[in-house]
Amino acid sequence: MNDVIKGEKIRCVGRRVSQPRLIQQTSRHRAIEIFVEGRPAIAEVVRTWRVLR
């Protein structure tokens, strides 16, 4: 089961964090991927996503 959390800023808490890895996003943009493991691993949105007009 894959659950998705979207936001401008996300905070994660866990026991173990992987090394940051650079990945391709849309077009030429790049993003960083980090895996957080724990019992349980918790993620919460600190700043919600907003659409700029």
C-alpha cells in the first residue's frame, strides 16, 4: 500500500535515514530522494501546497 503526502515542506521522523540521492523529476528539474525507516516512520506536512497564480 503506497500512501502519498504532498506539501511544500514535509517533516519526517524515524529511526534510520538513508543517504540523499539525486533523482530526475519533470523536464530538467532534479529532486532529492530520502528513505526514512522506523517503527513507525512518521511524516507530516509542515507547510501545505499552494498554487501561485
